[in-house]
Amino acid sequence: MKKDEAYWEQVRAVADEIESDGCSKVPDFYGIACAEHDIHYRLHHRLDGSPITKAEADREFRQAIQSHSKLGRFSPMSWWRWLGVKWFGQKAWED
């Protein structure tokens, strides 16, 4: 799915509704990707209503950072943050 500006505006609106805290405990670089990830973790579905697993949410988080980074797929931050949520995000997913 191509995520255009209208999609990201919808992410901002839903993130406000659920009181997303953005990038928890790390700098808010790529905050919009963190907001989308918060939506996935809190609602366990995508904006279109389709269900999402933790692994899918984490992968889409990495891809969202990459899509906003000048380095694309080679963005080190996308991989660090993906590993962080992959390894340490289970409690947040379950809450």
C-alpha cells in the first residue's frame, strides 16, 4: 500500500485520539512512524481495519522509518528501532 500524505494525516488524527506518546523513551525522529506503530500496538489493526500481528506492526514500523529516511532501506535507525520493538515490545503489545 502506497502511503500518501492523506494517509499520514489520518495517522496523526487517530494518534491524537488514542493519545499516542510518539517515540517512547527515544528521540522523536520519524515521529509519524512511531505514531502509526502506536496505533497498531494499541488497536491491533491497521487504519483500514484489517488485523495486524506484532511482527507485521514491527516490520511496517521499520518500513515507515525507511520511507521517510534519505537512506531508505539502509537507514541504520530503522533497523535499530525495529530490533528494539521486536525484542522488547511484547509487553507494550499485550497492554
